[in-house]
Amino acid sequence: MAMVYARKWASELPDRCQLCAMRLEDNDWVDGKTERGSWAHMCLRCHEEYGYGLGTGCGQRWNKDGWWVKG
């Protein structure tokens, strides 16, 4: 049987989107690369508009409790 590892955010959770300042406390969010090449903690709306994608080297989606959301 394969081992399954849960991924939990290791530091303090971000409280606001770094692009639009929306509060992230009750929402999923993305730690990811933007179109301009910089990285940011983003709300899902900003990620849809400015994000580079999801996956290795692009970004990861996290839930409000700091657990990685695969997909």
C-alpha cells in the first residue's frame, strides 16, 4: 500500500490576498506565481486573473485551515 502524505502550511497563514487585499480567513487561496513572474498569496479570483497556473513551479492551492488542496 502506498504512503499518503498530508501537506500542511508550515508557517503563519496569510490573512489577505497580496494582490487585492481580500481577507483569506474563510476561503481557499493560492501560493503561486503570477503572470509577471513574482509569487504571491492570492485569493482564487486574483489567481484566475493573474496566476500562472497550478503545479510544480507554478503554484499550490491551500484551504482556509492550511491544508494543501490537490487538483
